[in-house]
Amino acid sequence: MRLAGSLERKKKFSFKNLLVFLILLVGSMVLLTPLCWMILTSLKSPQEIMQYPPPFLPQKFHFSNYLEAWKTGNFTRWSLNTLLIAVMNTIGNVLVNSFVAYGFAKIRFKGRNVLFILVLSTMLLPGFVTMIPQYILFSKLGWVNTYLPLIVPAFLGSAFNIFLLRQFMMTIPNEIAEAAIMDGANHFRIWWTITMPLIKPALITVAIFSFTGAWNDLLGPLLYLSDENLYTLQLGLQTFKGSVQTQWNYLMAMSVMVLIPTILIFFIFQRYFIKGANVSAGMKG
Amino acid sequence: MKKMVGSLFLTVMIILATILTGCSGKDVSASSKGKVVVDFWTFWGSETRRPVIDKIVNDFNNSQDKIIVKHTFIPWGDIWTKNLAAVAAGNPADVVINDINSVSQRAENNQVEDLSAYIKANTFKEQFYTNLWDTVLYKGKPYAVPFTTDTRLLFYNKDAFKDAGLDPNKPPTTWKELEKVAQKLDKKQGEKYTRIGYYPLFGGFGAPSWLKNADDGMGFVEDGKLKIDTPKKVKALKWLVDWQNRYGDKTIQTYEAEFSNGQTNPFIAGKVALYTDVGTFYTQIRDSGTKMNFGVTTMPAFDEKSKPWSDGGGFVAEVPKGAKHPKEAMQFIKYLTGEKAQKYWAEKNYDNVANKKAAETVMQGLTGDAKVVYQEAVKSLQYTTLSPVPIHYPDYQNRINPFIDRAMKGKMSPDEALEKAEKDVEKMKQ
Amino acid sequence: MEKGTVSQVDTGLTQMALNRERTKVPVRFVSQLNWKQNVTGYVFVLPWIIGFLCLTAGPLLFSLYASFTDYNITSKMNFIGLENYKRMFTMDDMFWTSLWNTIYYVVFSVPLTTIGAIFVAVLLNQKVKGMRIFRTIFYLPAILSGVAVYFLWMQLLSPSTGLVNQFLHIFGIEGPSWLFDPNWTKPALILMKLWGVGGGMLLYLGRMQGIAPSLYEAADLDGANSLEKFFHITLPMITPIIFFDVVTSTIGSFQIFQEAYVMTQNGEGGPSNSLLFYNLHMWNNAFKSFDMGYASAMAWFLFGIIMVLTFINLKAGRKWVYYEGGDGK
């Protein structure tokens, strides 16, 4: 059912596409401004930062700020720690939440709706009233000052991701699954071999959210880690925030560095966001 | 299917690896090699303060062989929350650096240990400034030991004074003088102020501080009684409202917004000629590279008969409730607040320390501007009152502020504002 | 398999709607199937149930009980009945201020960010040069987190030297004092939220990738223009995601905290308490006054509000959300 008339469309496209391109370009410049400012601040000397009005460009580019900032703390170790936590979180979140979401989206079982509402309701309560009781709970388990409180929950499902993946799974027509059941496949097979590939963009989204969430998490590591060798990057960044004065140049430099892996992850993974690659109508083999 | 099993296996392996590495960070709080490990939490992680506290810790560890102090950095601002959670769970650190003004509040809420059992000599408390020691007492017993303190001073731009025809060596000493001087130092370009001589609410003094200064150093709560609606305080609030009306809402907001992010400072930038801040502000001036000649003096007195009352804060070293090694913790605290460590801290960080002898010794070693500022700070300490959180009205500040705010915006007269504020705070008595 | 599914790819929504018809299954099969279905269903949902029972339920119930006590975290927990709730509604002015501030924020930020995210997703779904870079740039603000960002924004929002006002100046507009003008503090935060619209954009983009191109091609055949294609194909197909976005944005916006905590002095709620959001007021009660019982009461009241709103969303959702896979009823 390929269409004719694509030549005609090409002509229309170039005008529409130009407009889109321009809007995106302007939008990008606006969005990048804070980041630009962050990078410029990271290259200034402390005196320049204190100047008023603040100069746009530093006189000299103090790339040494990055080196100095890195040396102040144990940033190498902290990067590896954070990487470990983030990767584990991503794996856990993607696998477990899609598993649970499948149950909610594709299987009609008794009490499903009530249970789903319970899942949603766990998102409703502000985190820090349960923060202390949860800390005490983890403390009794002996998990304080380990990574367990930061990783295990990722393998036990999170309401946000379950909800998200359920929505995506419900956009997949059931005909394929039903045909597979007729062929004798059980739900586990359908989940793994049919549904998962079809919601790849959603899984990638969960992976990206999960990775960046764990990468940028401050409260968890702050509460549960008391050994500086176990610290994560966000926690380490706080060394520059002082009670009297904050070392802005180092803080910005390290913030830029901390940002880079998440940008990379996004850039790499977004190749799965190709149009029509995961057609819900199951055109793929 | 193979792929699935393969990846599941990989996942399990990774989980195991995680658990193993996660566990390796377990704290050995039991004696290691026969020594007692004392957990010490501070928020000093910057490149200036970290080496100083680390050296003090190392010196202590090397000076005896029964205790090892382990110093961990916890981010500023979040350290209180973490400490609280740890106390609640029963596994806190052994020594924590905390805020001085809330010691009695923590004592009342059972968050700190009573230290009187570990302080044998009556003379221990004489090492410290009296007002500091008084603040760490709860029901007559000490629950923390003062470590550092601070006081607010009036910094002024000597160059600006000269330009305006004022004597740079004669800063204002009373509220009236301050007003006169400030107006002479205003600079305008058409309708806009390019420099404000002085605004009382910029910097380290807030409305409560001024009201206290006017009322002979008496805060909002004295001996458990509310002293919000007093005649002198009403006068002070009126004075503040006049300042605000003179410059106008918009100017003040613009100034505040410009300098709120903490990166630039209006005094250093030359946008105000007089500025209130703590003694350590001197280090900011020094590090900014500015060529300005500045002077410093104690805060102005309400009138000729009053004293230059200032606000103070500070930090203490305390033992959280439930700490595993309170005795050893106290030993370390005694070293930390002893003359040697305090002198080193004051020298390197330019902080006002709680130990009187240390403060005086350090002062003798300073020169130039550093010495002048330190001297004024020590002078000001005599008239510095702290603002401990009152037990029965822990929320008092948050309840009073909206009323002061309304008075400042002209929505309420100062009399009415303070009267209503006192009634409101009384309502929320715990 | 392919043949049966190709037949779905027809023009017009009506055809798709008709596909919601479920096929009937013989009765004796049903009861067996049902039992097996139930077990399988629970097996799938098991990880969450374990997590809930072990890690969440306890603390949740604890905080619910705490809301009826004078719990102060470290030394007391006496039952005081509805005292906290009474105090909340009758004696605490700031409770109402914080509630109003939060509702204001929710009412403006949720629609604006949802529409913004959809708009941006549509833009980024075109075949334009440099798409990968654009997408990364638009997503960037969402992953820029931490204290540094808030301070950056405080600088950008400075009245005279901040770039925002300098930009407005080009058009002859004199910008307000943003974070220091009580009337503009909340709009400032909404502006910050809009900057991070890339997060939501990702969801919509992901969904849009899954819409069969043949649908659009068929519409082209019918002579539809871009707007019509958007409103008749794209929009209905992304309704499940819009639903998700609205529900989670509402829940999230009601809990705004971090920005106000960092950007106001000492977390006090800004000029004239204009940034005193519900969660901030709760935090101050919990960790400054150590009145955790009262804070818990506030938390559960918020829970109630959001619960009601979510229910409304869910019920309304049945009317306008279209699930291609049927709504599993």
C-alpha cells in the first residue's frame, strides 16, 4: 500500500521543515542559555564570579577549575559508585516494571483495578513523612551505609514506571497476543518476545528516566551513606557548598562534568526513537 | 529463550556483586585493634576548612592510642536531617557539629546527650564566653560544647566616606547618626539609585535583630515570656518602615534580587556604602581582589544611652542521643574545644572561636585589616546575644514574620502588627 | 498473522473504534481460564506486592497513625485524636496560604507543561536535519538537576543583570524582580518548569514513534493537511500518554518542594510567603519544629486531595482516552 505522490510531498516538506527547523533552533538557543551560563561560570576565577555586574565571558579560561575540583574530593571513586547504582537501577526498573505493567495491562485478574489504584496511591503521599520510618526500617535490617536501600527498591517496582508502561502496553492491540495464546504460548513468552519489543521507545524512556534519576539522586545517598568511600557524585558535589561561602567555580565545573554521562546515555539511546520502527500494528516479522 | 536466561544470569551476578561491594562499606564501630572508633560528622568539606579539621583530628589521633576519630563530611544544610534520622533509628554518630541556637530545643526533644556526667571540673565552662555557655544549657545541664561563634558588625566604605566629605575614621555609633550618614552616601542617577548609602535589612541583620537592638538586647521571648509588643520594638519597626518608604519597594526588591544568589556582594560591588555582616565577611572582601578601603565597627546603638547590641550564632560540638561511645566522644570534644585546636581553627579560618584564651592569643598574631576586624568582633561579642529557640514557641519566628512583613508593606501599622503578632504566637503555644 | 493485522490499517477512526469488539470464548473454557488468569496476573504483579508489603506499607501506616499523635521523631508519640487536623484547619493561617500557593502552581503548570511537551514532541517528530542534536538539547534541562541549577536560575532572573530581563528589554518590556516580587515568584517557578519540558516530551515522542506511518499516508491520500492529521490521528493516539502525563504532573506539582526550599532564604517561603508551598510548610513543621505528627496530618490531607483529583481524572479518562489495545475490560 505504498503511496504515489511522494514527489509532491517533498516540495511541501521543505517549507514546513524549514519553519520547524527555525523554531527548533531558536528554542535550542533559549534552552541552552542556562547551560552556557553554567559553563562560563565554571571557567571564571572566584574574583570574576564576585564581580558586579557579572561579566559574560571570563578573561581567561580557567580550565584548571575542572582539575582542581576533581582533586578536591574522591571524584573518581564517586563516579564509579554512582555508575554502579545507576546501572543497577536501570536494569531493575526496566525489567521489573515492564513485568508488573504487563500484568496490569494484559491480564484480566480479579481485583486488578483495585490493586492498580493502590499502586497509584503510593505516588500521592509526600516522600518525607515516610522518610524517617523507612530509614528506621532499613536501619533495623542493617542496610544503612550500604547500597541496598538505593538499589533493591528498583527491583520491587515503582508506581510511576508501572503506570507509564501500562499505558504504553495498552496501546498494543490484543490480536497478536491472542493469536499467540491459540498457538500455546503462555503470558511470560508473550511478555518477553512480543510485548517488550513493541514498546521499545517506552522501555528506553524508562531506562533514561531511571538512569538519570539514580544519577541525580541526592536524598537517598545522603540519608543512607555515611562512608565517604561510598558517596555518589551528587553527594560529592555538596563539598563545594559551604556554610559561609560556596565555591561557585568548582561547583559549576563539577556540575558540568556530572551532567555529561547522562547526556551521553540519552544521545546513544535515542536512536531507538526512529519513526515507525515499532509499529503497533505489528508490521515487523 | 537462551538470551533471556543469559541476561537473567548476568543480572543475578551483578546483583551479587553489588551486595558485596555495598557491604564492604560497613562501619566497624566496634573497637578495631583495641581502639575505640569515634564517628565525627561535620559539614566542613570545602578546600579551606577540610584540611583544617582533618589536621585537628589527626593531631588528636596521634596524641593518644585509645581512640580513633573518623571524620565524615555530610553536606551543609542536610546534616541536620541526617542526624535526626540517625538519632531516630538509634545509630547516630558519636560527635556532631550542630547549630548553637537550637541546642535546648534538641535537648528538649531528646536528641542530644546530657554531658554533665563527663564534665568533672567546674572550671571547664570558664574557658568559653558566658553567653555561649548559657545557650548550651537546658534545665541547668550542658548538652553541647560551644565551638565557634559569630557576631554582626557594620562594615563601611572608607573611600565613599571621604568622597562624601565624611570622616572615614568616625563611623556612626547611633541610629540617628547612621541615618544621617547613609543619606549623605546615597547616589542617584535620575530616578534610579546607583548606590544606596545603607539599608538596614540588607546583610546579616533582619527585622528581629533591629527590634532586639532597640529593646536593650531583649529578644522576642525572654525567660519564657513573650516580649513582642514592647514600646521600643514598635519604635524600631516604625524606623524600618521609614527606611523602606524612603527608597521604595521597587528599588529594594531590585537590589535584593540582584544579590540573592550569593555570588556577588553589594558592598564589595560598591552598590551600598555600609553593610552589616559577620566578622568572617572580611575574608570575602580580602579574596575578591577589590581595592576598596574599608572600615569596620560595632553595630549602632538605639540611642546614646543604649549599647551596640548585635546578633550572634555559632556552632557546637554535641553527642547525639544514643551514640555508642559518649565517653570517648566527650574526650575528643574536650580536645576540639581546647585552646590548641581552637587557636589553630581561628588562625586558619578566621572564625571567632568559643574558647576565650584561644581567641585572644590569635588576635595578637594578626596584622592589618585582619586584626582590626577581629578586634571589633571580639568587642562586639560582649554585646552579642544569641537567639535560642524558645521551647514553648518553636515556631515563633515564622509566625511573627508575616506580621512584620505586612507592616513593612504598609498594610498594617507597626503597633497593630506587633500586637497581633504577639497574640498569634500565644495561640500556638506548645 | 500479518494478514489479520493489516486489515486494521484502514482509513478513518471508525474502523479502529470498531476493533474494540472482543471475541467471545466458549463458557466452560471461561472458568478454567479465569482461575489460571488470576494466578498468572498475581504472579506478574508479585514484585510490586512484595515491595509494597515489605518496604512501603509499614511506613505508610506508621505515618497515618502519627498524624493522630504528637510524634516528634525522637521522644514522644502520644495519641491526641483529631487535634492536629483541627489545628490545621482552624489555627494555622499559613496552612491556607500554602494550600493556595500550591493550587495556583498546579493550575498553571500542569496544562502549560502538558501542551508545551506535546508541541515540542510534534516538532521533534519531523524529519528535520540535526534531529538527534535537537532532541538532546531539548531534553537537556530535564536532566540538569541539583542545587547548581537553582542558583543559575536565580542569576538568570536577576532584575537588572539577569538574561531574562535583558531579553525582555529588547522588546521594550521592563521585567519584574521575579523571585523578589511576591506577585512574580510563582510565575518565575512556572517558567523554570517550562524550561524542563523536555522530560514530558520524551514520553510523547516515544508514543508518536509507535503510530503506524500508513495511517498518515492514508490520510494524505484523503488530502488531509498537517493540522488535520495532528488532530485526527496523532492526538487520539497519544491520549493514553496525555492521561499519564496529566495524572502524574498533577501529583508531582502538588508536591513541589525543592525549588522553594533552595531558592528562598532558609527555606522560609520567599517574599510575603508567596513561595510557601504546602510541602515546604510541612517540611518546616517536621524538621524545624520537630512536629512530625502535625506534618503527617498535613501529608495525609494532601493525600486525600490528590486522591480525589486522581479519581476524577480516572473517571473522566474513560471518556476521552483511546487505547488501541482496548482498555482491557
